[in-house]
Amino acid sequence: MALPSIPADRRRARLVARHRLAPATRTDDVPRIVDDLVGLHSTDPVTVYLSAAARMAHPDLGAVERALYEDRSLLRHHAMRRTLWVFGPHHARLAHHAATVDVAAVQRRNLHKQLTAGGYADPDATVADARDRIRELLLAEGPLPAREIGLRLPELTTPVPIEGTTPSLHSRVLLVMGFDGEVLRARPTGTWINGQYRWAAADAWVPGGLGEPLPKREAAAGLARAYLRAFGPATRDDLKWWAGWTVATAKAALADVGAVETDAGLVLPDDLDAVEPQPSVALLPGLDPTTMGWKQRDHYLDPALTPHLFDRNGNGGPTVWVDGAIVGGWVQRKDGTIALKLLADVGAEARAQVDAAAHALETLLGEVRFTVRFPAPMAAELLA
């Protein structure tokens, strides 16, 4: 029996609709945008704001700020591939138990080895005491940056030797507490483009913190279901890469959700209906989840364009999208203008819409200037 067929143009139509790239699909509900994409990459703090704004009916950076730090309907947490993400609470819990717990175990072992090598007599007791002291401080005084925690708890600022560096004990313990979900990153110490965050006790920041524990297999199935809803059809290798899982974990998760095979990859069993194409133009930031959602990208990216837009480690820079395909890149120059370069012929009408999107982004950013953490190889040319 022939497999159900989902050709590339239908895949792009699904992408446009589900990733809210067309005007008719956009919404001002920021947590819903994030949930629809499973999560937003937060390695570069700019990504979170611009990924959300690109999908809003009325782009508003303040709305993202409120969701993160006032409503606290979004949480920042390390998860898949040891990457920092922003999630809604449900997906944060799934990602934590399906991915972060394994990373956290490695981090705890590494810290134990580092303390042992540094001459700490009882690493386990040292870490347990530091965790207790940090938690008590955060519960008493609220979110604090790492530097302030060190000033309040100077006894925890002893050095930990790591490959020629000597970070303070409290900063290493905070990192492990973060992976364990005991603390969460709260408002940054500077503006929204700053990646230096205050730390908050998780259950004080949001009721219940990351929620009750879940068996890893149950969490993995939930995360795989969310991924396929947003990114399917996708291959097992796509999911394995995106989630940072082993082949066995990805295979079991796909079986548990009853994933159905098509000629383009796997989808959920109730997700074979065609999606009507919608014209769309969008300027997405570096590391946007749409850009980074698949390991195999031929359905939305001409392989010849990859060297212009992705660095050697596979990090995607800021991209221009037309009708569900990447057609170029962009940068913000020092004077605030958005400089574009299209690498494909999109026609006069779409080009005018791309220019309008660039102008709208300039207006949204105003006086804000930012540097992309992982610029595209073509960025140097555009900045010249």
C-alpha cells in the first residue's frame, strides 16, 4: 500500500498555518504562540521577543515581557539539547522530565568531580548545604542575580576549578539547581536583550514550580505529540535531533503516540488532512523555532542557501520567509535600519511586503540595538 503523500508545498502550507506566519493566523495571545511552537529558543534573549512579535497581530514587546515576568505564564528553562528555552507551564513540565532530567544528572556528576578535584572534602554535603542556603535566601528575599547571591552568601564564593577557570561555588550550584528545576530564571538585570537573569525559587515564582514528577516515557510521549502537532511531518531523526534523545527514546515516543508514516515523514494519526495555503511574509530572528525545527530542511530551504544562513554548528541566523520558505536573511545595522538580502526571486509583490515587514520591525525596535549571538555567515556582508 502506498504511503499517504504530503508534498513539499503542502508541508509549507502546514508550516505557515501552524507557526502563525500568515496574517490571518496571527494572535496577540503570547502564551498561545509559544505553546503552538512547543517552545521558543532562548539562548539569545532577543529570539524570544522577536519570535513572538513576528506572530502577533499587533506586535508588542511589552506583552512578551508581561507574560514572562508579571503573569508568569511563560517559564525559561534548560531542556532539549541543553538549550535554554521559553515554555508555557505544560510544555515546560514535559520537557523537563523528557529531556532536562538526563542533562541535570550529568551536571550533578560533573560538579561532584570538579569539587573532588578542587579539594573539597565532602562534595555531596557541600552542594546540599549550598542548595539549602541559596533556596532560603531566594525564598526570603525574592529573585536575585548570581552576583548578589554571592555578596549575601560569601561563604559560598569559594572557587571551583574547571579547565583553567575558577567560577564560584554558588554560581555552579545555581546552574545545577536550574537544571534540576529548583530555581528558574526571572527578570534580567538589564533590558530585555540582556541574558543575565535573576534567579528565583521555582515554587515561589510559579505555584508548584515545574509540577509533579512524570515518568520519562510519559513525558517523552507528550513532548513528541506536541512536536508532531507543530512540526509534522517529521522524521524520527528530526525528532531525535530536536529533542536531543537517543534513537530508542525517539522510537518509543513515536510508537506511544501512534505516529503514522507518510512519504514526507511521521504525523499524528488524526493529522492527515490537507491545509489550505496562505500567502505569508515574515522576518524571523536567529534561532527561531521554525528555522530550527527540523534536521532535514529541504522542504523549506534550498540546500544551496544553507551556507549563507547557517553557521558551521547548524545555528540559523535571522531569516526572511515567503510562503513558508526561507528566501534570504537580514540584520539590524548600527543606525537601526534592517538590511535585507534575498537569495531567491520572490516577485515584486512579495518583495514589497518584505520591505514593509522590515520597516515595521525597525519601528518596533525603536532605539533598541542588539547583536545576534549566532549571526548568519552573510551577516558581515549586510553589516558592511
